[in-house]
Amino acid sequence: MNSRILFVVKNPGDEFIGIMIISSLLKESGFRVEMVEAEYNKVISKLNDAIPTILAYSTPSDWVNYYLRLNKKIKEDFKVFSVFGGPHPTSVPEMIEGDGVDGVCMGEGEFPMLELAQNLSSGRPIRDIRNWWIKENGAIFKNPLRPLIDNLDDLPFPDRELFEAQPLLNKRKMSVISGRGCPYDCGYCFNYHYRQLYNEEPGRIRKRGINNIVEEINKFRNKFPLRFINFNDSLFILPHEWLEQFSSIYKKDVGLPFSCNVRADNINSKVVKLLKDAGCYSVSLGVETADDYLREHILGRKMTKEQILDAAKLIKGQKIRLRTTSIIGIPCGSIEKDLETIKLNIECKVDYAKGIPLQPFPGTSLWERGYRCHNYEYTRLESYNYLKKFYTHRQLENLNHLFSVIVALPFLLHFTKILVRLPLRYLYRAFYILCEAYCVSSRIYSFDLKEFFIVIGKYGRITQEKFTRRRKDYS
């Protein structure tokens, strides 16, 4: 009897493309695949049917402790095989030493997961499957990596039915990955470690065939009232030759508005024109910081403030909506430098600006240089030792929530130093949620009232979880 693979997912209203591709591959081989929200009672309600089950967790660093605690509790009551994959296990495979962890997958997980499920189902050995670290009777077997998938068109389309029933999933908007890889070594990004792990040559990006992408989109559109595409690649516009082909084919065969991620030093008038001709509605651009030294020498992004301003001007000149991401609380920075970053976003005339605290997780070069978040917990910002010189926990959290609001309402910039000191955490978070919901639904995506309420629902739920966790911490 084939095992069931049960993906345990936090925030299932999001689109987890990696999980959905693995699900498609498993279903093609006859396996039963299900998804359950990462709450103890919901997981055990699935396990009560006594079907042989592989519990699978796709694990970023900021969720690893939650997943490990949940998994340990489940394993006390049920006999299941528990595996972890994704960014954190790839960077820290030693997590297999923890209680209740049976397997850790490093790197690309599609075919390793299929081989593991097949071997477990048939009773064949699992200790020598490449990409896996496996624990058996206390012994840990560490296997080498298999090569990266050269032809991404060999992978099946994501199994979107896996998340179809989720109420916070907007079926009028679709996330698509057009390729894998990134040629840059940003100090806060997991791609740095990934390329080192596989010893990849610099600059390598693996792109799907454009017809393959079009087929996936149109297959989804035949089932749902699709209105918007979100390309989630780390950097969509490279290589430029691929973008030129994409622009003409996508416009003819799909024709839906879309958003994508770009980079200031890869933007020129030709690239922006190709995006506009294809139907690009909005782009996301990493500003990170207004300070050239911090951007280049701390964050590892070798571009100038002038390049950012020029890129923003080109984008806005083609009437493409502009979303920016910035980082606050950078080592060697200050509140004053973060205020300059807000000013730069205002000068770029962005449609939505998001500022987040730096999170140096395992696998990033900043982590290797000693800048680390405590225990991978995003909410415990006060434990960033390098921030204590110029930020209190309250000030950093407040600026995080006020960043978007101040860029949208520039007159608030003059009062920022006062505002971040006030004990108005929950009021500021409410402003932040409303600002994000409005800007995302009406500026970054072509207007979608449903998206507005989805964003409100997601952030409201996250806020409640954080409040509950804090109350437990301080009780």
C-alpha cells in the first residue's frame, strides 16, 4: 500500500509552489497527497484514520522552531515518518539530530521526495538516497547531492488543487515561477549558500520554456476566472534574450497583466519597454537602503543610489506600478540612515514601499559574518545584539509598521523619531495592515476588492498568533 504524504503547512492561504510541484510528481506515481494546516488538532484529525503517513514540512528558518515543537508533540502520539525540506534544512541539515526528525532533504526536493516515498512504500532501503540525511535507530546517514534539474520543463505543473479549498486563496491571481537561480550574492539571501552548495558557476539561471509557462497559465485559466499573474522568481528579467522572447509570446498567448521582480542595475529602457509591451502592470524593486556603503559592503548589493533612482524613473515613465522593498536595522546603520531610506522611496515615487528588519538567517553571508537572529525567531528583534546600539525593540518594530504609511504620507517623516518611541504598537500595526491591503489590492495588482479582504484576513490572523504567543511568553 502506498504511503500517504501529508504536507503540514503554516499560513495555507499562501501559494507554496515547491510543495505543489512535489505533490504533482507524487500523485503521478500513485501516491495520496494531502495538505493540513500546521495546528496540532487539525493534524491529528487527519492521522486518526491510521493510514501509513509521511509528515512533510517545507521549512524556512523563521518557522523551524514552531514546526519542530509541533512535530515532536505529534510523534509522541502517532507513528509517522517525519521529514523536513526547504531553506533551513538545506542550510542546517544537522537539525536531523533533534527529537522526532527522521529525514532532512537538502537542495531541490522533487525527485528525492519521490524516491523516498517509493522506497518507504515498497520496503526498500532509504539510507542511501541522494539529497537526504536519514536517521535510523539513532544512526545518521549523510548522502551527497544529486545534480540540479537542468530542464525545468521536465517537472509537472504545480498541483494547485492541493490548496484549492483554502478560503484565503485568491483564485483570480496566480503565482508562477519561470526559472530558478540568481547570479548575485546578496548578504541576506539564501541563494548565496545554495550556489555554494551546488558549486554552481556564477550567473547561472535555469529558465522554463515560454510555451511551458503559457500552457500552465492557460490550464489554470480554463478552470478559474484568472485576472492577474504574479511571477515569483528572485529576478524575472534575466537573461534579457529570454525576456525578449517572452514579451511577444506572452502578450499574444496570455495577455493578462502581471507583476515581477527586477533589479536596478539590470534595468534599462529596452527592458522596461519589453515588460510594458508584454503587459507588465507592476514590478518589485529592491531599494534596501539609501546608504551606498551599507548597500554594497554590508548587504552585498553592488549598485548605487543613482542607479536606483534611474531605474525608478524608467519604470514610472512607462506607467508601470512600482513596489519597493527596503531593509531597516542594518549593522553599522542608524535611525537617521533608515530615515534617509524612507526619503529615497518617496523620491522614487513608489506606489507601495515595504520596510522590514534585517533577518540574517543560516545560509546567508551575513550569518557567516556573525550577524545572527536569535534562535531564528523573527518576533524577538531585541535579541539582535548589533541593533542595541541605536534601536530599542519598540522603535524597530514601530518603524517596521510605519514605514509604508510614512512613504504614502510623506508629511509624517518630520515626526518619525517621535512616533517610533510611542507605545502604540497595535495601532501602528493596524495602520500597516490597512496600508498594505489598500496598496496591494489597488496599486500593485489591478484593482481586486477580494484581494483587499484577503490581505486583511491574513495579517489579522498573524497578528492574533503573535499576540497569543507574547501573552504565553510573559505569563
